[in-house]
Amino acid sequence: VEVSLHHMCAILQNLEQVFIRAVNQAYPQISNPPSVQIQLSKMADYQCNVAMALAKILKENPRIVAQKVLEAVGKSPVIGSLELSGPGFINITLSQSFIREQVTRLITEGVTPPPVEPITVAVDFSSPNIAKEMHVGHLRSTIIGESICRLLEFVGHKVLRINHLGDWGTQFGMLIAHLKDRYPDYLLSPPPIADLQGFYKESKKRFDDDEEFKKRAYAAVVQLQAHEPDHVQAWKLICDISKAEFDKVYARLEVRTEACGESFYQSRMEELVKDLDSRGLLSLEDGRKVMYAENCTVPLTVVKSDGGFTYDTSDMACIKYRIHELGAQWLVYVTDAGQQQHFKSFLACAQRAGIYDPSAVRVDHVTFGVVLGEDRKKFKTRSGDTVRLVELLEEGLSRAEAVLREKGRHEVLTPHEFEKAKTAVAYGCIKYADLCHDRTRDYIFSFDRMLDFKGNTAAYLLYALTRICSIARTAGVSQEALLKAARTAPLELAHEKEWKLARALLRLPDIILRLATDLYLHPLCEYLYELSSVFSEFYDNCYCVEKDESGTVLQVHTSRLLLCEATATVFKHSFALLGINTLDKM
Ligand code: ARG
């Protein structure tokens, strides 16, 4: 397998292919060879354990098998040397010229995506519900979803960013009925509703307390679903107010989504239900039309007893649309883990209905845990309300400002730089705190913790990056001069810590590849934190710039500055994938 000229090499992927070929060559008689897995190793750079599994099949001594595989590897530009070790491991040391060449490429070309087969991926994320406030669960979906989109786009997939807004539920009946009472002129002039959540609460209270109102609310839903123009206009008004609020959050967080809510599927739901019904896939239960499938314990409610559709119906119509109209080959849904049952059920039913074939379309339900407060209880305001996202982001800004002031940054930075730093730190910390944990676990939302300048936080890493960026700057070496140096002379690596840093830098493509396959983002954060400490080791041991007591530059080590440059490139690129803005100064 040749190292592609256009891509940075994903080393694990490359070595895996090299060893698969070697196994086939050494043991052509084995029709079903064990899968080759390459791991990082403390003894060398990487290790391959395939001989152990092979030896079991062959009933041979694993050391002999390993030796035979090793000999079959042949020449590879990536590999410097191979060595048999222990009971039958193969230790792999990278070639030095390969490392030099790859680090240089990192500087001159930036991080280039590892090769993958591009497909169309529909990523369903954020997806808040109209009129109800967007809550921290939606914040998680927004942050994780945005990062997944960036990652999949980077590796070359065609990504459809879909915001599956909850804009078609029964809540609209009471909202419309309440709107008509409170603002009888709503058709003439848009009602001045600033606080939609308050409006929602008012109408909910009336709905619960007042039988007559409740009846009108139900009637309003029927009218809406029958497309009665005044009701449609009322619905649209409410949606627009709500969406404008959501957009404020998206703008602050620099998140891009295309709204395609549940309402979009109304006509498709009607058709779908007809189709399922005519094929005898629905059964009647207490006046509802439900659908069962194998392994689906809770049936889908496809039509309610009043004839209305549900969340289940919209997801059935929606998966059909995404696969058969949009041509998506991979569907990703980002929601809290509480919805697992819903997803299992409608996927099973979609399969039974012939809408979805798991061998042709990949589906991932990307779940995440609950956001907890510092008291380890569900994240709420002091008064027990759900936390408004806009307020949370505001608090993030003022907390970030306080921390930066405490560090005296307002005295060093211009007002403009300070503003930029404040925003990047605030939103960066909120995003990073979410992304750096295994997403399936609950996590504790704590401004104090995320704004800590120690440990695996965005505050620390963003600061570390500004320090790295300033090394060449303070030595008076320009970006252009560095690029020119990288292009003209081979990178000199000598010190053990220089090699260690170079090797760490080259791990990024494999990590990106893995993330883009399993959709867990925290390994990238762990890598960044590790890289920051490998960099510190390097920086503490290797002078990049030597100065005399007066601060006059005596000597500049260009290759070391280039390593700083490559490190900055890896950090910036990784942060961009996480949706986090970086800073030159902070
Ligand atoms: N609106 C839903 C909620 O707030 C999330 C929708 C997720 N997407 C989907 N296709 N079901 O819980």
C-alpha cells in the first residue's frame, strides 16, 4: 500500500493494510484470516498481534508464525524496522524519513483528510421543540451534532445537517387557542410575544384547568392539520418566534442546521399510513392504530384515536424520506439516551415495512447522558425551572470575563482582543466540557471546572496554544520564513523529545478516522490533552530560541520552531473539528 501523496497518512490504517497483505502472502491457504489490529506500543511505535490468533488457527508456535508474517511484510515507506518480541508480537518502528516527511507535510499543507469512501450522511441534531424552551439536553445534541457534522464533512462525506424541529405536536392546539384569545388581531399585526415560554405556560395552565378551553384546543389541532388558513397562520407565527430564539443560540455557537421539522412530513405521513394500512401492517388497539415488529416491545402509535399523528408517525415518514428521497446512506440521530426505546421501535418497524434495510443503510443513534448540576441532580435553576440556554451562554461570558480579568488579561490585550478571548473561552469551554467526556455518560455542568486553567479544559488548552503560537513570534521569525524553511530543507530531528513530539503529531489522522467511524468525540480531546503534555516535555528540554540575559536573540533553532508550528496546526485543526474557535493571543 503506497502512502498517498494527497493525504496525510493514517498510520494505523496503512499498517493494517500492510499486515493484511503480509498475512495473505505468508498463509494463502487460510481462507478466513483473523482480523489485523495494530496498537500503539511502549516498546516500539506500534505493535501487531495477528500472529497470536493465526497460530491458534494453524496450531503452530506463534513466534514462528510471527517471523513468517514479518518476513512477508516487505518494503514499506512507513516502516523503519520490525522486530519479533515476546511470545509472538511484532513491534513496528516508523521510518525516520517518513516521520520527517509527514511533519513537514503537516506544516506545508495542514491536516489533510485520510481517505474514506464518500457517502451521503443525514445528521439529525439539535431538534428542539417549538414554543418550549431549548434546554440543556438540546444544547448537548447541538454541540455533539455540530462536531459530528464537521468531522464527517472533513473526511469528505456529503453531510445533510437536519434540524428535526418539534413543530407539529398537540401542543399547538392550546397555543393557537390561547393566541386567538389573547391577541384576537393576530392576523393583522404580529403579536408582541417576547416570552414564548411564559406564553406556553399560560396556555398549558388553561388547558389543564379549563374543560371548555381544552375542547377548543383539540378542535384547533384538527383545524391545523386540515390546513385551515387562519390556523396555519397562527401556527406559523408561533414557529417563527420560536425559531428566531433558536437561531440566536445557533449564531452564538456558530452552528449550522437546516430546519426540516415534523410538520414537513404531514402529507407523507398520510400516504405512509394508507400504505401501511393497506398492507395489513397496522392493528387496532383501544381506538389507536399501532404497529408491531420483531424485537419491538412497545408498539408504535401510528394513528391516535382522534385520528392525529404522533412523534412515531413522523419518524417513520422521516426515515423513509431520508433514505428514499434524499438518498442518504447513513443516518445519524443525536438525542438523549432516554429515547432509545423510541428509536429501537421505529427502526424495527421501518425494517418490517421494507423502508429500511440495515445491510444497505447504516443507522446510528448517537445517544448522550443527562446534564447534571453541581449537586449531581438534574440541571435546573435555583427555582427549579429549566435553564434558558441564552441565559446560560450569557453567564458563560461573564464567568469567562471574570476569569480573564483575574489573570490580568485585560491589561495585556486590546479591548477587541479581550472581547474575542472572552467569547472563545466561554463558548469553547462549554463545548469542550461536553465533548471531552464519553457522551453516553451523564456529566456535571460546572463553570468553575470548565474555566479552570489546569487539567483537560478548553481554557487550559486554548491558553497553551497561544503560548505555542507566540514562540516563533517572539523570536521574530515570520510564518512565511517558517514555511519556506519547511519547504527547502529536511526537518532536523535529533533530541529524543523532538522525536516523541513528532510521533505524537502524526497520530491525528488515525484519531480522525476512528471518530468518523464510531462517532465518539472524547478520544480527540484526550489526545489534545496528551499532546499538550508531550509538547511541554519537548519545550522544557529543547531550546527553540536562545537569548542572552538582555533578551537579545542569540540563536534560533528553526527545526524546533517548525515542530511548534506543526503542533499549533494540529491543535487548531482539532479545535475546528470540535467547533471551537482558537486565539492567537489570550
Ligand atoms: N424534538 C425531539 C426532542 O426534543 C428530538 C427529535 C430527534 N429527532 C428525531 N428524528 N426523532 O426530544
